[in-house]
Amino acid sequence: MKKRTSKFYDNQELIHSPRGRMLRIMSEYLGPEEVFRKNKIQDTIVFFGSARTQPRHIVEQAIEKAKADGNDVAKLEALGRELGMSRYYEDARELAYKMTTWSKKLKQGRRRFIVATGGGPGIMEAANRGAAEAKGLSIGLNISLPFEQSGNPYISHELEMEFHYFFMRKYWFVYLAKALIAFPGGFGTFDELFETLTLIQTKKTNKYMPVMLFGSAFWDKMIDLQGLADFGTISYEDLDLCYRTDSVDDAFNYLTTQLTEHYLEERPKPE
């Protein structure tokens, strides 16, 4: 009996061809939309940061091993830098724990302010881990890359997604976000941070979305927004788009205050 020809929507050769690109893009729009709908997720708190930042105990173990292996000065110096950066892993973990604990107490009918990350290791793992330790949900929006593993083990199973297109992944980062927290990171963190700031500045997103830069020693050295304003390439008002802090407690208080004021309290309707 002759085998039936595949239907076009099930034709893998077509879907994976250049002509099928629009189908793949639409899949990365409709698929996540359905996942969020099924899980009744209304909005998110997005954590960005380096995939290379490790937990403190892992770095401490590596330092002890390096010392036992012969005190390689260059290696110990590199591990010393990693130990300093490990505080951001622990801070992201604690902040995600506190935000998840707070959000679970809200009685809104839908799941509010769910922790979302890029799903990888480092700061992303720390935030997913903190949410899991608070016995809450967390989202991992992975991207298929040749040099990174799949999602970290702390993402809620039903909320782990993998994207091919960076721009579709960034769409879902911003679309549901009600706040963004950027920890020290590399090119990816800067890309995501500045694209979000551009959307806010140009009012392409008109919702209120606080942007927090966590780790002033890092951000003060990396980004001179005051200089951009002084040269006239941004407005002085744009300096208020970012809130900087080094404290988990301060970050938690700021975020919960802003989210309560703008999204939880009844606001008077304009006359």
C-alpha cells in the first residue's frame, strides 16, 4: 500500500527550510503564549546576569584544590576574582527566594510576578534556585547555543522552554515582565538590558517597569549613564530609568513597593 504524503503543516523538510522560517517564528510566539495561558501566569520578574558566576561553595572548593595542587598563582588570582563575583550568585538566589515568597501570598486568582530567567547556569540558575527553594514556580527561557548546556535543574518543569531565535526569546522576556533585575554579566546581559531601556525610553512599551542594576561596583565601572546625559545623547530624565543597589533587602523593598503601588493597589481612574 502506498504511503500517504505528509500534510504540509507536518512536513519537516518544509518547516526546517528557509521558506519555513515564518512558521518557526510563529511557533515561538504561539507556543510560549499557550504555556503561560495554561499555567495562569499573568506577569514576571526577570533576572539577567552572567552564566559564568558560580556558587560560593563551588569556588571555595576550587581554591582549596588549587592550593593543594601547588599554589598556581595565576589560577588562584582568577579563582579569587570568581570568589568575589560569587556573592552575586548568592544575592540573586536570596532575592528570588524573597520575591517568590512574597508573590505566593498574593490573592489575585492568577500567578503573579513569577521569577523568569534565561534558563542557563550562573545568575540564571541562582534565581531559578531561589524560587524553587521558596517552593514556587519559575520560568526558564532557554536559547539553543553550541557552547552552553540546556536548562538548569531548578526551572519548573512545565515552564522550561527553548528558543532558536533571540528576538522571540527577548520578546517573551519583556512582554510579561513587570520588573527587570540586571546582575553583573557579559554581552548577553548588556544586550537584554539596553534593548529593554530603549523600549522604555521610546515608549514602545508603555507599562511601568522598574529596571534595577544590582552591584554598583560593577555597573558604575561598566556604564556611565551620566556621561551619556552630559554629552547630550540621552536626556537627564533618562538617568531615572535605572535603580542601583547592593542590598538584597533594599532590592526587595524597592521592588515590592513599586509593584504594589503600580499593579496591586486600586488606582483612581482619570476623570
